[in-house]
Amino acid sequence: MTSDLRDFLAFYLPNEDLEPFLKCFHKLEIKKGRHLIKPGAGCNYLAFIQSGCFRVYYFDTKGREVITWFSFNEMVITDLLGFYTTGSAQFYVEALEDSQLFKITKDDLEKLYKTFPIYREFGRKFAEEALTMLMQRTLSLHTKSAEERYKELLHIPQFMEKIPLKYMASYLGITDTSLSRIRKKIR
């Protein structure tokens, strides 16, 4: 296992023996353009991104692609709705570049929680963080203009370096043309 994964887990479980946890992760490589998850497929794992970039999206009732999330190095990727509810994916998760992951199944997590009750802190803290990020994103979409949201992304180098403008526009909830106008205006 990598030191990045160890550091990630230690953030949630400081001063704990992480070896049993680390042993449950399995390496996976995925090529750019491939889907890690598709709607209807089983979604019973969390994946730590060692290297790579992913987008999470769905198609709305008019068939338009709507991007809800991006994940980068040293973040976790999955379909959280499927993972925490039915075990069946609702979203597409696509690699935007060749990526290396470490996966842990929900069953292995549950076994770890039973065997090592302190590991439940990981689950609790991770879920709290995911919910907080989701609520911040929802609030931003409903209370800020597209220009304000775009300016926030300018401070996140990974967005500017790795995300194509058409995907960024979808994430911001606007058209490519609107994003072009915003970019021209703030230059």
C-alpha cells in the first residue's frame, strides 16, 4: 500500500494501527474514458484515488449530461447514493485520465467495524465530510451566480489543469457558451 493511502486513513484515525484496514484494500488501474461505475451496476465499494481524475454524472429527463462531482488524487470516489442505500449505482463514474485506485468493499468495511470498533470513526467522519461537501455544493448552486461559482474553481488548480471546459460548464450548471462569456468577462 502507499503512504498516501496510509496518510488518508490516519487523518480519520490518528494514532491507530491501520494495518488491518490497509490489508483490505485492493489495487485497481483504470484507463482514461473507462467507467468505474454505471447506473444499475453494483456499487459496494469505496475507491481511494492514488492518481487520476474522475467525474460523476447522470442524464437528466431531457437526455442532457449533468456533472455533479469531480474527484482527484488522494480523494475517494464512488456513487455515494448507491453505496449508502441500495448497493446499486445511480450515477456514472468515468476516469478522465489513466488512474490508479485502491478499493475496499462495503462488506470488508463492515467486518472491520465489527472487529475493530474504533474504525467506525472512519465511517462516521467520512460520511460527515461527504454530507458537508454535498450541502456546500447544493447551497452554492442555489445561492451563487455561475460567475461566482467559476471564480471559486479558479482557486482549485486541479480543476483548471484537468477538467475540460465543457465538463466544467455542466458542473457549474450552465452552457459552454455561458462559460465562455464568463471567462471572457473576468480576464
